[in-house]
Amino acid sequence: MTLASLADAPAAAEWRSLVEKTLKGQPLDTLVSATAEGLPIAPLYLPGEGPRTVLGLPARDAERPWDLRAAVAHPDPARANADLLADLKGGAASGLVRIDPTGAAGVAIGSAAGLEAALKDIILEIAPVALDAGFLGPQAADWLAGVARGSPSARLNFHMDPLGALAAAGASPGPVESHLVSAATVAARLAARHPQAGLFLASGRIVHEAGGGEAAELAFAAASALAYARAAVRAGLSMEEAWGGTWLGLSADADYFVTLAKMRAARAVWARLTGACGVSVPARIEARSSGRMLAAKDAWTNMLRLGAACAGAAMGGADAIVLGTFTDPLGLPTAFARRQSRNTQLVLMEEAHIGRVADPAAGSGYTEALTDAMARAAWARFQALEAAGGVIAALESGLVLRQAEEAAEARAAAGEPRIVGVTAFPPEAEAPIEVEPAPAVPAAAAPDPRLPGPDTRCPPLVPVRLSQAWESR
């Protein structure tokens, strides 16, 4: 079997000439489009042209190419425990516990005993557990370490993220710098007992959920990672320990090509950032499905969006993927909705085998060009955040919010989006969708996260679903 060599391939001018014939004299450039942040998307990418991003990813585990991470947020700790155990028995590899002592946006946990109840019968040496606790992050990290009972082989992800909590709330209980110091101090103490633990989560997801573009999301995550590394080094960790204990948190959207390129661009930005700090630490990425892409109308179609988001994150090389449920915009998920979320990942992993190749997008003209453009734009925005005084000053001045608003405005200016089930192919009659009724769970007594000093305030980044404006019509 003889394969054609690149030397025998048609020249670029021949390719363009053939395409322009179908355009009836119009130039090829008329088909160029752009992302919401203005990153160009060409109609044709030719062999040998354009940039290449060499990520050097190691071969992935053939059986478990990524960590299937199931999130629990039921207000009742006992029910959250039952949900997590069912997820682990049903194929999940790890869990994410969202903590909210009030029970409004997570499990009503306010103490080590409450977290232990939510993690009853879960063997932390086998099933890793991550936390999402907002300003209670340092306290929750101590609770989780207590549940692990000092086991050095327990697989823990404390995921402290006070900067993300500030961006979401618009205010911190006391100076956010003090929260950084508190988180770094706890991280340095716990890292000695759990050297493999994830200490911080530098997440850019809040920018995405507020309407921001991919470069702005990556820039905020990078700036947060740098702030956490600085704080951790001041607390006594080495540079390698500080960066090695930090995960990147990114969103996975229904546009799987963009999601794939974003995961790849994140590794390029991370390599540039850690290299500037004199260390070589591989990025660890936790991808969570986008909330803004989900629709409350004809929510069955969310299954398609979640599947595409998972595929993009997996092919982009995410280390852990947290997939929401198709009923998230409507209320608490049923057992069926949770099973559907798990099985989406399992089918893509075990039947579609999309994780068998370390970097399947390598060499693709479109994804390589988009990765490169996204990484360069993210680095420029990261530099702008640092020039503004760092991520905290950028939040306070509204720079982070403006970056998100610019992308949202560009998206709106492009006209009515095609949202299946909402603006495209809406159902004549919606099929009923079952959700769990919100239980009356008393708020848990929790320590006050307030630290001495004045609150840090910033314009909050408020999550907005893309379909909201059309669903209310």
C-alpha cells in the first residue's frame, strides 16, 4: 500500500483555488469567523502551515484515561453520602463535595463530624475526594484531613480557592489577602502529612459562567495560580510543592473543539508560567461542565450538551472531569439524572475510547491554530491582570468583570444563538422532567470565616445561562 508523501501534496494555492470555485468568485477570507473574543477561525487549514503546540503528554491509562469525578450537593449529609456511594459503585472514581452550611447551594456541613457523615464508608485511599467550600476552605481542609486520620496514602484534594469565592460573592469576610495567608498556612501544614494532596484550585470557571471568553477564563486561572504559589512559598512550601499542589479549574462547553483547544492552551500557559518561576511541574486540570450552556426549557437536550462537553474535555487532556446533570437548571437531580451523568462519561471512556490517545488533536490545523491563538490571547490578558496590580486588584477595579462583559456583549451582538430546544427546534409540548424536591434541612452550625480587617469588595461575576433571555419570552 503506497501512501502519498507531503512532497506530492497539492500546493496551498491549488487548495484555495478549488475552494474559491465553490464560492463563485468570492474570496476565501469571506468565510473567516471568530470567537466571542475575536480569535479567528479560518475555513481551511493546509498541511504544513500554522503553529504546532507540543504538549509532551504521557500515555494515558487505557482503562481509566481520566478521573470520573461525581459532585454531590444535596443539603442532607446522609443523602449526599448515599448519592456519592451510588456514584462510586456505578463507575465514578472520585467525589466532589460542595459545602454550604446553610444548605442552599451545597451539603449542610459545618464541622468535621458533618463531613465525616457525608463521607461515611468511603475509603479515601481508593476513592479521592475533593472539596468546594468557598471561604470555609481552610477549615474544610482540616476537616477532610481529620476524616483521613493522618493516612499519607489518602487521596485528598482540598481545593482551597478564596479568590474564586471573592469573584463569585463580590465581597470577602475580612481582607482577602488574609484569606490567602490562611489558606497557604493550612496548605503548608497539611502538605507535610499529605504530600500528594491537591492544595489549591486556581479556577477560571467563574469568568466563563459570567459570560467570559476562553482567554479571559485562562488568564484568571493563571493569575490565581500565581497568587496561590506566591502565598504558599511565603508560608514555607518550596516552589515545586506550591505549583505541584495547585490544580487548574476550567469549564467544559458544548463546543467541543473550543473546549479541547482550551484544555491544550491551558497546558501551554501553565508551562510558560511555571517555567518563568524556574520549575517544571505538569499541569493538573479539573474540568467541570458549563452551567451557562444548560437550558431549563426542553432540558432533555442538555444530555447532548453534556456529552459534547465531556468529549471536548477528555480529548483535550483533562485529568478529572465533573459532569453536571441535565436537570441542573430545574432543581436537585434524581437518581436517574445522576446515573445519566455517570454513564455519559463511561460510554465515552469505555465504548468510544476517546481517551486512548494522549493528544488526539495534535497536528490538526484547526485545533493547533485555535490552541495557539487562545494561549497567546490568554497570556496577554494574564499580563494585563498582573500589570493592574495582580488578580486581587484586577477584581477590585472591575477589570476581570469587564473582560467577561466584552465577550458577552460580542456574543449578543452576533444575534440570536442557536440553542436546540430553545431557539432552534423548540418542542411543541415539553415532556415533564422529574427533579428531587428541595428538603427542609436545618442549617449546620459552622465556624465564622471572617478574619480581622475590612472586607475586600469587587463587582461580582454573576452566572448567567445563555438561554435565560429566551426562556422567559
